[in-house]
Amino acid sequence: MRKKFSNNILPIKPILFFLIFIGAGNLFTWSQNDSIVLKNKDKIVGEIKSLDKGVLTVKTDYSDSDFKITWLEVISVRSEQTYLLTLSDGSRINSTLYTKPGDTTKVTLKDEFEFTTDIKNIVYIKPVKNDFLSRFVASISLGYNLTKSNNLHQFSVSSNLSYTAYKWLFTAGFNSVRSNQDDVEETQRTDANIGIKYFMKNDWFYSTSADFLSNDEQKLELRSTIKGGLGKYFTHTNRLYFGGGFGLAFNNEKYTDESSTNRNSLEAYGTLMLNIFDLNDLSLSTDATLYPSLTEGGRYRLDYNLNFKYDLPLDFFLKLGLSYNYDSKPVEGASSSDYVFQSSFGWEFN
């Protein structure tokens, strides 16, 4: 005979749902157990999302918005998560983070062995997760300018993408500016890049990249530059990055003017880059690359970029940018230099 259950016994399904709900809530609370103590003795409990450019991002269950904290204000941290960490001397390790009682401003790490370092020596933190998207940072910005006097319309788009792994960094970018005005043909300038850096000891790195430029002002249908070499960060702190690099580049140029002969050349290159971000919500990045030709006597090229970025709430930002190109020996009828100034509004995903 089948045993009949009394109607006074609670249904099993609602109980299971209730237990699952409670368990999930406890799991969520347990996962939000990173603790950060600041110089003013404030304590924040949540989940460390990242440290980049001197700003620590912490997610909490009592605020809709992530907390943005200046890393140099932190005196104590404790977390059971595993992170990809970069130190100011260029070391890259996977480790947990915790400050021993009574040992403020220092943090204990464990790579091949356990050691203690000043908190300020940590310049980058990223949780090590299995999901692919957690290692991506992407941004896109759009701009539009209108000048009434000559009915000038200018539209611009700028985008960047990066993927961070333990020993290497992948980056890509795309920028385009198109201008229209009365009685003048449309002009455009489009550039794109893709590159990989492989990090070594003492902040040295291998780099290889491909840069592409199409520019009506310089009669370039397409300039393709493939380069590879060595680089180093001379200064790598929570206030700024400053580095440089050198190597060889192969340059191929195809022109819009059919009377101009396409050119191939082998070049050396040297580059300097600076990124300053300890300016509240404002950051500055600039880089310059010089290409002296090894196969065309007396020719050299220069690429220069300058960007100001102002961070807004909800990962939005305002951006002002300048790009400049110079060629000491352009093709006949083309300008030796060209520049573009962009103002845009964008959003960043990380």
C-alpha cells in the first residue's frame, strides 16, 4: 500500500526553494568578504574588482555603484581571492592579498615563496577568473562637430580593446575622422592598430604590432607598418607609467594618386610613452615614435599622440585627443604633415 502524507506536512518543493535561496544568499555574502581599511580608518567590505592606474575598484552589496578608491589611501587589505598582480619593479605574480595584524601599509604575497611588500609597490590587480570576458577592457567614444560658416560637419569614432593574461597583453584600436563641407571633397583619416606585449623580468617586454593608416591629406590609400622589438617601463607606479622601446619596422605604402609609385622600406624605430593618472578623475597619455628609414636615405617619419580623459559616473568619460603625423619625404603633391583634433564622449567596459 502507498503511504499517504498528511496535509499538515509542508510541501517539499517550497522547502527546497527556500533552502536554495538561503544557500545562494549565504554564498553571495561569503563571496563579498574582501576587506579594505583606509588611512582615515574607514573600512570597506566587498569584492575587489581591479586596481589600475592608481584606482582600486570595489563592488559592495550595499551600493548600486562600485567604489573608486585611491590606492595610496589604503593601509590594509585582506582577500581570499587569487589575483594577477604587477609590482613596481615589473614582477608579475598570482597571489592572494592580506595584511598581517599590526603591519599596516604592508601586504603579504605568495608566489614561489611568501614575502611582504609595501602596499604602494602594487600597481595592478586583476582577479584571476576562468571566464574569458573578465580579462577584457574595452571602450568606445563618438564625436560630432559642426561649423556654421562653411557648413563643416565632422564625425569621429574611437575605440580600444585590451586583454590581460599572466605574461602577455593584447591591445587593439580603431579611430576614424570624416569631414564634409561646402565646395570641398570629403576628407577622411582612419587608423587602426593591433599588438602583443610579452612581459619579462624588471619591466622589460617584447612587443610586436601592426599599424594601419589611411589619410587623404597625405594621399595615403593605406600605410601598413609591421614592427617588433624590445621595450621597458622606466617608471611604473600608482601615479604614472613611463617607458620606451626600440626595434625594426617594415613599412608598405600605397597611394591614392595613380602617378605615385608605391613604396616599401625598412626602418628602425624608437618610442617613448607616458601615462599620468594621479589627477583625480583626469588622466593624460602621450606617446611619440620616430622612424628613421634604413633603405631610403634622409627619410624619417614621426607619429605623435596626446589624449586627455575625464572620467564620469557609470564608466562614461569625456576625451580630448590629438594625433600628428610627419613624413620628411612625402610623395609629390602630398602634405609632409597632418594632424587631427578630436573631442568625444564615450563609455568603457571592464
